[in-house]
Amino acid sequence: MVTHHMPQTDWIWKDGEWIRWQDATVHVLVHSLQFGSSLFEGIRCYDTPEGPAIFRLDAHLRRLRDSAKIYRIDIAARIPALAEACGEVVARNGLRECYVRPMVVRGYGAAGLSPVGSTLDLYIACWPWGTYLGEGALENGVDVKVSSWQRQEPNTFPSGAKAAGNYLNSQLGRLEALEDGYADAVALGPGGLVSEGTGQNVFLVRDGVLITPALDGTNLNGITRDSILRLAADLGIPTREQAVAREWLYTADELFFTGTASEVTPIRSVDRIPVGEGRMGPVTRALQQRYLDIARGRAPDTHDWLTRVPEMAAATV
């Protein structure tokens, strides 16, 4: 079973101030802890020949702003400060490669479902994080199952918002998969069609065509998903966003996950049925290589996706 123990770094940004990792605490009755109303993003920073660079920072912060708007929180004016702070938190912690986690937290105050009366706190943390689905996953692929837990009906929980409460469904799917001996799971929507993974979007390849489930109110508009669609266009790979039936997972020539944490992870089997030849296929390999080459500064950043992290003297606070 793949486990991830969170490594501790030194500094966390909170609303323009720097606090020590161990001091980033909240009251047990904050609104977000009671009702799952915090919002977050997960962003990777990669080590490049020109120094650390954050991948698609602007897109992630736009989605954070959108998530906040859906939940009736206005953080638009604070986005420029968040963008600057994301780079600073990496530099202040002395990291060259890491995972960056901005969070919007409804704090202490409200006792009921309405958050009126609670504070609104913004945090940014970062920590080193390697391959999400385990050592060798990017090279060898992973085994997954179709989850018994379906994704939400549209117009119940907004799948377009990256809210903490949405991930209770994902936890159930992932725990079930791990206990059944799989690395992860693919979830279906309420209509029985393929939606997404527990924290990733899904792509399949059939006869040279790249196919991914359409955004239908059950899945997240992944930034890595968008990146792969753009890179496929660059490489001349035909793409389709459409409804995907469960059985297509079994008959695909290639299958892979995309996500900030997962990057581009091949899927080698679904429900013990091998996908294609049971290893990474050529389309997956080409897209994974182009994606990581750009993220790591080995290929030209033709889409302007990288934000360089500024140098910063060691903190003396």
C-alpha cells in the first residue's frame, strides 16, 4: 500500500505573514473542520536548469478564485499576493522541487452551516513530494479498479470547485482500492459512464485517438488534463472529449491518469484486465515525456507555463 507521510518544512505563509510549520494551527471548531468548507489547490514546483519553477501557477490560482466564487467567497483582490507568496514559500523553505498547497479556510466563529461570522484565512504551505502513486508508477504503470463508489450527481456538489468536502467521496474510492490490492480507482458518474479517478482525470487511447470524458458536472476540470490536451494538439494527436463507457477502459489500447500529483501515470490494468500490452504505450510515453520535459525545463516553455521562483535569503524571523 502506498502511503505518504507529510515531510515538515520550516515556513507557512498566512495572509501576508510567515509562521513556523508547527505554529500553523486552528481551533477545533473552525467552520472548515466542522463542515468541509475549505478550498485548496495542489501545485507542483519543478527543479529546472534555471532554478525552481512553479508549473501553471496562474491557472491554479484562477481555479482557486473560481472555487471561492462558487462558495460565495471573494478573494479576487488577494490573488496577486497569493501568486507572489507561492514563489516565496518555496524559496523561504529552501526547496528546489516540491508540492505547493494554497488553502482558503473558513475559520472560527460560526456555529452552524452558514459561515457568516467566521474568519477567512489564507494559507500557503509546501513540502517535498515524489511520485504520487508509488515508486516506478510513472515508468511501469499502475493497476486500478472501477470503484463501487460513484461520483456525485450534477447540481449536488459542484465538481468544478476544489473544495475539501468533495474529497470524502474520493477517500472512499481510494481506500476501497487500496484494501482490494489496487493502486487507485476509476469512478463512474451517476449515469454509469466514466467520470475520473479519485484525484485524477482519465485518458484513453484507441486507434491513435486520445479520448477523455467530457466535463459533465461529475468531474474536475483538471489543469494537467488541459495541459495534455494542448500538448496532444502540438504533437498532432487527434483528441476527443466525449462520453466514455466503462467497458472502454477494458478495450483501450492505452490508458493513463493525469493530475498535478499524479502527473502522467500509465494504467496497466483495470479490474485485473490488462490494458493493451500491459505497459506504457507510445502515445502515453510521448505525452508524458513532453509534459515532464517542459515542467523540468528540458524543452522550450512554448505555452508560458513556468513561473520562476525568486531567490530569497534565509529567513531570520
